[in-house]
Amino acid sequence: MDRIVDVLKDFRFSDYEIRVLLALVMEGELTASELAEKSGIPRTSVYEVVRSLENKGFVESFGKPLKFRALSAERLVELFSLRLKERIEVLSEGLRELERHSKREVVEFYRGDVAYSVIEGFVSRSGQVEVYALSLSKELEQILSKWSDRVRLSLVGKSDVIHGLIFSEDSVLIFTEVKNNLNVMTGSGEFCEFYREMVNMFKNKKAPEI
């Protein structure tokens, strides 16, 4: 029970709301006086607390004399899951937006098989990407073709060296193959801006290589 109370507090439920909700879950349909007795809150506070829970969608009132009941446990869990998902989405979007506007450098390195997964993840979660490459392996071609609707590919120069850059709106991924082992470096902030400016400089000069 203590763990349930702690979780409900995390969802910003007041002490009275928690008592009323749990009493209704355990006892079923209750009148105001019964609810006050079972929950241990003052009779004068019952209607205000129930009204708050009704507005949140967790409790229903019905009949004459007026009675109250909580939604089923299954339905309550669905509502909490939905609200938790909404909070995570807000947090995810908000943090990514802050990072996009930040000048802080975030650089990470990957190698081997995981590098291919990193590239696919980078492309799949980006709206549109620009790819500048000397050459691509078959594995890289398959990944990019899978997301062809969001990939703009430019093969620059002629080389057997598998090396290139992938730009999203706010990040860059640099890939290079050394002794048949793919290495990947991702970065944002000033790190990304540096490589974007470098590519733009060569594009303006119409240089054949990156």
C-alpha cells in the first residue's frame, strides 16, 4: 500500500485524493458519509475531493442518494499509463529541443556491428538527412535505402574508402571503415556546426572531396 501511495504522490495527487481513491477502489460504491468514514477525511471535504477526482477522470458519481465509485483497476492503469506516456513525450521533446538550441558539444563513439545500428537509429529518428560520402558499403546502402524517403545522398569523388558524413537538423554522424571495421562518431552543438561549415565551404568551392 505504501508503494501505491508513493506512486500516486508522484502523479501529484493530494493526501485526501489518495485516501478517497483507494477507499473507492477497495470498497466499491460509497455515499459521502460512507466515504468519509472509510477514507478518514472530514465529511465536509468529501464533495470537493470527489469533484477533483472526477475532473481528472478517475471517479464517477451517480444515483440518488448520491454515490461515488472509482473506475476499474484495469481502466485506472490505462489512464495512468497514458498520462505517463504523455509526460515522457513532453520530457523527450523538451530535452531534445533544449539540446538543439544548446552550444554544448555532445560527442559519442561507436565501433563494429553496433555502429550500423547507430546509423539506422540516427536516420530513422531524423526528419531529413543529408549524406555526403566517398563510398558506401552494401550494409550502408541497405540502411539508407530503407529510409530513402528522408535521405538526400551525395557521392563525392571516387574512392574505395568507405567514409562520409550524415547531417540531421542538429547533429552530424561521421562514419569511416578501417580494416573492415566500421567506426562511427556522432556529435551536436559546435561539433556539428564545425563539420557543417566545412562541408559548405567545400561545396561552395565545388571541391570534389570532403
